[in-house]
Amino acid sequence: MQNFYFNYFSDNALDLIEPWLSRLHVLVIGSGLGRDRNILHVVSELIMSCKKSEKPLVIDADGLFLITQNTSLLSDYKNVIL
């Protein structure tokens, strides 16, 4: 049963998160993120969404691990602090 809830969340996570982004001045990604591939996939999509809306990001810890796995996530992204 726990897997069902996790898969449901990971499949719909961006839809659940995106409505809140307009309320934020900046998004911090990294500390406590972990390295689960499903979570990293969702966070990659979240970064792309923030990039499209020009939302400033601060990325540290496991967020930096994600970036080392896919440096193109930050290509032409000007509002990022690593």
C-alpha cells in the first residue's frame, strides 16, 4: 500500500507543487532530498518549471548531486545559486 501512495504522489507531484510556486520568492532544493530516482525525476521537472517561470533557486546538498547528473537542467538559467 505504501508503494501505491508513493507512486501516486510521484506521478502527480508536479501538479500538486506548481500551484504553490507563485507564492514563493525563491525555492531551495537540496538538503534532505536524498537520491531516490523517482524523487530526483520530480525535482528535475520542478527545476524546469521554475526555469520557465524565472523563479530564483538555491541548490545545495543532494540538489548538487542531481545537477552533476544532468548539468543541462541549469543551462541558460540565470537565477540560480549553487
